[in-house]
Amino acid sequence: MSWWIGYAELYFTAKRCPELDIPTFKEALAWFDTMAEKRNFGK
């Protein structure tokens, strides 16, 4: 299962869990959407 990390998309922020707020979470989701648009699945 350790090879699955190659397919993971990791997002790091300076904020930790107690101080993670809704705008920061939405920023992470927006980043993921941007990365998803660039994904080509090896084509």
C-alpha cells in the first residue's frame, strides 16, 4: 500500500487543526480542483 502515495495529492498549510478555518479549507479545495484539471492520467 505504500506505493499509493505516488497517486496522492498532498496539500500543506501553516495552520494546524484547531486554527484551520472555513476559508483556508475552501482554499485547499480550490487548489485540489486546479490540480484535478491538470491531471491527464498518463496520456
